[in-house]
Amino acid sequence: MGWLKENWLDALIFLLIALVAAGIVLYLTGVNPFARPQAQPAPAPVQTAPAESPPSPKAPEPVVTVIPLPQAPEEAPPARPEPAPEAKPPAPAPAKPLPEGSFRVVVGAFANPENAARLSRELAAKGYPVRLEASGSLTRVVVGPYRSEEEARRVAQALSGYGAQVYRGQAPASPPQEGLYLQVGAFQKEENALALANKLKEMGLPVVLVKDGVYRVRVGPVAPEEKEALRARIEALGLQALEVR
């Protein structure tokens, strides 16, 4: 003990060196003197499969009848309001056209239908639209119709040597002699119409020649009380007399 008291410092240094050396050895060997021993897990018990019992018969599944639900009606798309028809502006009243064929020019009136036919051929050769009309006991030579009075007056001026006069409508300005006519024949050829007209004229009958697409030979004007007697004279020649106005 006396030595320990005298050499306690050396003993302490030796002890520390020994502890360090022991720690190095333990570190190198992987031994931890301060670690607690771990408890080993208990072995798991061996499970034994229980004996299979025979399967119990399954109860029959109930039959379920599925009733389809009524389908909800599809919602119709909202009807689009039809656009109101656009109001059309009232159409302007058409301008009243000039009466077509209102104006004619009388070039001459002849008691002898042959003279009227001769003048008609002469004017037609110059390009005028000519027709023959009955005017009382005379055959009138007419040019036209024309759409305007101005145009008709220009034609009348060109035919002033014949004493041409302008009138409007289907009759001349001076009303014709009243009465009816007996039409004796209508011909496509002018010479046939003139031959019959001359024959009737030789009998003293008032004959006129009318041209409106065909040549019509007429006797008149006839007073109503003379109509039947004149008709009998014409039919005696083997001709048919038709009453016209």
C-alpha cells in the first residue's frame, strides 16, 4: 500500500493506457461490452391444416326478373321562332302603256273597190302596212296602226299628196254611215276578190272590199228593211250572204 501511495500517478497512467488498449482490441474484434444481449425469437408454432369438410350444397339462387324502367322522353329542342317575313315594299303601279295600234292614217276612200285595191298595192310596194276597210258604200285605204300620234302624223305628212288624214281607234274621226253589210266572200288572192266585186258592182250593188289578212267582199251598207231582198238577189247568184257589221 505504501508503494501505491508513492506511485499512484504511474498506476493511474498505466490503467488509462490499459483501458485504451483494451478498447482498441474490442473495436477491432467487433465486441461491444456495453451492448445488451438480444432475446432470441420463439420458434413459430407449426400450423396444421384442418381436415376439409365436404362442401355443403348451395341453395338455388332466386330468379330475379328485371323490369326495364320506362325511358324518359327526350326533351325536344325548343322550337326556333320563324323569322317574320320581310315586308316587301309595294310594287309601283306599272305605267299605263300607250294603246298599241291606236293611230291610223286614212289615205283614200273609193266607191270602186278596184281603185282601192290598186292604191293598196302601190302603198304596200313602198313598205307601208296597208289594209282596206268598209266605210259606208266606200272602200277605205288605211295605213297603220302606229303607236303614237306623232308617228302617224309623220306618215300622213309623207302621204299628203293622197289627202291623208290621221284618226285614232278602229273608226275614222267622222262616223261612217250606219247600217249592216252582207259579206259575200273571203279570198286569199286579191284578183279573185276583185273579180267578184266587179260582178256585183255591175248588178248595181254597193260593194266594198275589206282587207284584214284576207280580202273580204261585202255588199252594203244595207237598211234593215232591204236586207232580205238583197240577200235573195245574192243567193240567186249561187253565193252565200253573211250578215256583218
